[in-house]
Amino acid sequence: MMHRRTVLAALAAAPGLLAAAAGAQEARAAGIEISGGFARATAGMATAGAAFLTITSLGGADRLVGFATPACNRPELHTHIDDNGVMRMRQVEAIEVPAGGTAELKPGGLHLMLIDLNGPLVEGESVVVTLMFETAGAVEVTLPIKAAGATM
Ligand SMILES: [Cu+2]
């Protein structure tokens, strides 16, 4: 009983740990909620991967200005543009999260681009991503890695 109480107290003192314990699908910090996140498994010798998630602002507007992950050396925020019928990726400076609204990063649209991977993204494993928000600051999420063609 004593032991259990000690563990709970330790968790309460470390919000980061609590977020991790809550699972991969949801993280909440400083008015920002992350849900439905996943990364796509890479195939063969691919040196870049992509990750997707939904950002909800529970308060005012915010901006995702970047991210960091031990999985790669060059993290970039990307979107897709239709260039005369050809979908191309383009780096964006920031991703706007409207007040009380959501920003959706999904296949074919906005995404986290993991360039210069330190190793393949393997289905069934997970990748830790620290999202950097202009107002909310750093929000760490653990994203499950799904099959190469996963769309959600
Ligand atoms: Cu990209």
C-alpha cells in the first residue's frame, strides 16, 4: 500500500510521465491536445519517413513551429501541394492551430517529415516526438508506427 502511494505521488509530480502513461494516442499539455497520432513504417532503404496527428487547442490559437525526435536528424514540417496534377511536398514554417479548433496532419496534407532517419521506422514499434508550440511550448508524444500504407 505504501509503495503504491509512493509511485502515484511520483507520477503526479512528473506531468511528462503521466502523459506517457496515458498512452500513445493522447497527450495534453498547456491547452494543447494531441490525438490519433501515428508514423508510417518505412520500406527498404528509405531515409525519410512521415508522421501524422491531430492537434486541438483547448484555449487560444497556437502555432506548431517545429519538432524534434531521436528518430531522425532533420525534422521538417511539410505540406503537400498539387503542382499541375503532381502532388509534391513542400516545407512550411509553421502550422496554425485555431483557437478552440484543430489542425489535422494527415496523409496527402500536412505532416511531420522525418528526414535523414537514424534507422528504419518499423511497424509495431513507436517513435517519440517532441512538438514545439509557439505558446504551449514543448509537448512530447509517443506515436505508434503503423504499416507503410496506413492512412489512419
Ligand atoms: Cu514530407
